[in-house]
Amino acid sequence: MSTVAEATKGDLTAEEKAHLSDRAKGERNLGWRLAGPAFIIMLLVTLYPICYAIYLSLFNYRLTDPAGRKMVWLQNYLTALSDPLFWQAFTTTLIIVVVTLVFELVIGMAIAMVMHRVVWPRRTLRTIVLIPYSIVTVVSGFSWLYAAQVGTGFFDHWLHAITFGGFPMDYNWFGGRWSSLAIICASEIWKTTPFMSLLLLAGLAQVDSAQEEAAKVDGATWWQRFTKVILPNMKAALMVALLFRTLDAVRIYDNPYVMTGGANKTETLSMLVGTETVSRVEIGMGSALAVILFIIVLLIALIFVKLFKVDLTTSGRS
Amino acid sequence: MKRLRPPRRGIALAAVTLMATTGLAACGGSNSGSGPAHLTWYINPDVGNADASKAKGGQAYLAKVCSDQSNGKYQIKVQLLPNSASDQRIQLLRRLAGGDKTMDLMSVDPAFVSEFAAAGYFAPVPKNMVATFKKDRVQSSIDASTYDGKLMSVPFWANTQLLWYKKSVAKKAGLDMTKPVTWDQLIKAAQQTKTQIGVQAALYEGYSVWINALVTGAGGKIVDNPNATYDKIRLGLNSAAGKDAARIIKKVSSTGVGGPAMGSSEETQSLNLFISPQGGFLVNWPYTYGAYTGKDKSDVAAAMYPETVAGKASRPPYGGIQLAVGKDSQHATLAYQAAACITSVKNQAEYMAKSGNPASSKAAYAYPEVRKAFPDVQVVGANGKTIKVSLADLIRKSLDLAAARPLTPYWGDISTALQQRFSPPNAVNQNTPSSTQSFILNVLNGKALL
């Protein structure tokens, strides 16, 4: 695979391309033949629904009112983008993305470094760390919901005990926007940090230990080694981990749906799409919102790939 | 590679066989040949849920009774729908829109009958059965089953809210409960006696039920032309009646008589408030009497729903369940026959006595088991004279006056918008009706998100 990836890289001149060796050509053909069927199926199952959604988003169309279906061109987009509810959901989503990403990166990095250094019990440790990630999101959502609930949850009891009675026993976490978001973010961080740490661990393995040794001999402090040697060397893996998690977090749905159902301004963009399409059966508006969410995801991927120069073909190789 | 082939082929073969057999099994489920036809009835949770025993007496029991009586023509299997009315709507809607062939019978909340009927999701009621389904039914239940002048579903059980009160509290406040009382009188009485009034004002369908009852009680209508399409719909919320409703909600909240958790109070919470020592009054469905667990049950009595405007008869909320047959049902005729059996007077009476859910049939109220479940209670008037009030008769009278929620296909959206804009109750003011009205119109016309 690596030869194919290199052969398709854009740093070949036109002349060189024309004179690709037979072997390279053959490998490229084989590559297409191997990946082709999967590629076509991908197009069928993703491109068609995406195009259909774009088409539907141009209509005022309610499933229970087929006769009232009306072409409104971009009206749905204008309505959505000028609606306070959309921007409220956008802000909520953005807050969740930023907060969870920062915490996951820091904690994930720490866990990755521990896992990298630990010799015994390496495998057991890696398995244990993965447990939260293996739990279904809805289940973990319910666990956190019950843990934080007034009366039956243990959060209030523990906080009450730790602060020697300073924290109220009947604090309603789901009574306000910020406290609800705190629990939602905590649950999200708990669940996905393992994934982050595994990706970062793969990056750490790429770092040349000789460089680290050399830096140590030169008298570099731990912090200097971390920022000047380790981080630059694992930049590719770091950016891929960030990209994956950002795209994941932007589409957050399960946790807020289970815990608040969108009350107290905790509705995220995905939930808004769900409300419009599933409960209101406003297919047109729902599709428009889904397309907007899709564009947001595309933009984020573009920013990462172009601006931060994330190369998805080279990372993860160790 | 070669070595792997035989087992793989084996797996593929197994998969194909499995698919083929499950496909056959699925075909066998909807047999159209000999033997009884299998009807599926999607029921809302009730006392029996999926338990078909006589002791429970829920919808599952009626399904069994009617299956047995059909002489082998059909066999009804029940499927349980989710708890909340909104979730029931979503499940039914998705199945109906997807053309599910098993939608033979379904228990539908009257609030959503119009939406489904307008979308053409119901099989038409056979012409020769319309009279049967309308016979001896309370008017409000027929109204709720009708869309665009046609009967679209079968009235099954009919719910209505009553004003429940503690006789001791009413006596202390000097209220004459033998005559209709107004919301203002109730609020004053609760303040005087330092008791509370149980209402439903959480962000859910029950809050819309209250708002609609207050508006219709003042002679208004939330929707003027329920059969209109979304671009031609006219709302009557921004009116004197709408302002009366807003005033009462605000007053119940600001005087504190709605209790500390009024904004998150659903039926259960309001009933618990009524049972507690602070409880004095409650507006709620008839199941209240059976579900009242307080020691002083002899102190509990009921009266007609409170008036919004003094002197104008109240319009109590209408609820209940209508039976409908899906458009893609393979056995529509049999399903309507089953619906006729399920809603027979005897079955309705039995269901009412067991589940506490009132019948839509007037004759059912004369059955001894119904009169036992909803007995006579002694009520003392202001002049000290004792009169007997039969709860069963009171429910019937309330059903005659009851007003259904607007029978428009857009009620789902209108209701959600109402709940959102009237929450929290203490923020309601005289501008709420007009701002809510313009918001609802924007939502319906695709100019605002909900």
C-alpha cells in the first residue's frame, strides 16, 4: 500500500508521471481493483442519501401533509440560519466540542504516556483503559443521569461528604444549562478519553527514542523534551486524533438526549435535526438542518487537512 | 486462501438458509388462507399492559375476549406502545408512514387522530358500521373521532377532567361545592386555607390540555378553522379568552397555590400534591379516585371542572382513546368488526370498572360494576344541606360538556409551541397569548424552528 500512496502523491512532475514504471502502473491498477467495489458501495450508500437530502431540503414538506409539499428553494436554509434556536443549538454544540476536546487531549495524553512507559502489566492496562469506550453511549448516558440525579444519585452525596456539608444534598444538576452541560461533558470525556489515548499511544510509538536520549544528554528538561522532541514527532497522530474527536463531538446526540432531552438550552445540532425530522416530520426543514450540519463537518475536516496539514495517509503507521 | 473456502461456503449457505427460513416465517405470520386471521392491536399502556387476565381487565383482556367470541375468525395480538403520548404518536406515525401491514388496530390519543386522518393513514370506516360506532356515544367522543365531517376512528374510552377537592378544605373556605366554582374562587379558597391546587403545567401535552380548557372555558378557541392547511389556519389565542387563560395561569403560579414544583408538575405529581396534607384541590382525570392512597379518602369529592369566567359553564378537557385501523392493514374489515366487539357496551363497562378509564358509551354508566368503581359521595352545601353526588354520573355530565383539543392536523406543533411559550408558568403575562400566536403561525409556515 505504501508504494501506491507514494506513487499517487502530488510531488511527481508531469514527465515523471508519464513515465511511471510498469510496476507502479500495475500496482495502481491493482489498488483500484481492490478498493473499487468498496468505493462504489460507499458512493451508493452515502452519496445517494446525501443528494436526496439536499433535494428534499429545498421543499416545505411535512410527511403527514404530502399535498402541502411546496418548493421553497433556499428558504429553509435562510429560516434556519436566522433562527435563534439554531444558534442556541450551535453554541451548545460548540461549547461541548471545545470543553470535551481540551480535557480529552490533556487526560488522554497523560494516560498515553503512562501506558507507553509501563512495562508490566502493559496489555491488561490497555484493556482496562478501553472499558469506558466499549460501553454503549446510551447506557453510559443513563448511568451518568442516574448518578447525578437528585435524591437517588451519588454525586450529591459524595460532594456533600467531601466538602464537609458545603455542597447542598439536593443540588439539581439538570435544573440549569451550565450544570447540565457539565454532566454531559463529563460523561462524554469519561467515555471517549480512552479512544484519544490509544490514538496518542500510537503516535508516541513513532517518536524516536534516540532523539529523546540525545536531548536528555544535552541537558533538556522534561518539559523541553516533551514540547521540542515528543510533540513535533507525533504531530501527525495528534492531529488525526483531534480531527476524529472533533468530528465525533460535533455530532453529539445520545448523551444530551438521554440526560436532558434538550431542556434548559442543552439541545445540540444533531438533536435539532432529530426533532425536526422525527417528531415534527418536517422532512424539508430537517434535511436542510442535516445538510448544514454536514457542511459544518466538511468545513472542520477541510480546516484540519488544509490548515494544519493533516495527512491521513501517513499517520498511524508505526 | 484455498484452504479457507469450504468453511466460508458453509457460512454463506447457512446465511442463505437462515434468510430464506425467516422470510418464510414472516410470510406465515400474515396468513390469508385457512385458520383465524392474525390481527395486531397497538395498545397504549394501561392497567393490564400485555397481561390478558380477567383480574387485570385491560385492553389485552378485551383482545382475548373478542378473539374468543369471533368464532375463529380472528385472533388479536397486542403490542405495547411507549408510555408518553408523544412517543406513542412517533411510533404509530413512523409505522403508518412506512406502510406497515401489521397496523390492524391501534389505540390513538384523540389529539393525534386528525393528523393521521388528514394524512390518509386510516382505512375508511365501513359505511354500514358508522351508525354502530356513533350509537349511544357521548358527543365529545364522536367529535374527537370526526375529521372533515367524516367518522375516521371508533370512540373507545372517553376521558374528562373533574375538579377534585377535600370536603374539609372546601368547608373551611366556605365554598358551596353544589354549585359551579370559578378558578378565582378556588385560588382565593386555597389562599385562605393555606392549601394548594394541583394542576399540570410541566412542559408536556398535559399543560396544553389545561391551556385549552381555560381558553374554551372563556368561550374562545385556540384554532378557529381546524380543517385548514397550515398557510390558511387562523388562531384565536390572541383574544379576550386567551388573555383570561393567561391571567389564571399567572395567578395560580404567582400566588403560590400551584405548589412549589408547579412548572414540573404532571398528572402524578399533581395527584401526589393533592394527597399530601397541603393538598386542597386538584384538576385531574377520573383515575384520581382509584389512585387516591391517602387515609382520608372519605374526605375526597369531585365537582365539575372550574369555570374560567364566572357564570359561563366550563368546558372540561376531553381525552381518552380512539380505535383506528391502518390504511395498509390486510384485514381492515375484520379489524373494524373487532373494534365493534372491543367497544361494545359490556366491554366498555368492564374496562371502565377495572382500569378507571371512563366509557364513551352512555349506557355503560348504568352498569353496577361502574357504579361501584365510581360510587356516590356525600357533599355538604353551603347551607348545610347534604346531597349525594354520583361520581359516575358526574363523569358522564362532564363528558357531555367536554371540549376536545383543536382537531387540526398541526396540533402536535401547536401544542409544543404552546407549552414552550407558556413555560415557566410564572413568566406568563398578558402578552403571552399574542406572542405565542405569532410564534405558532411562524412555525407552521416554516419561518421558525420548534
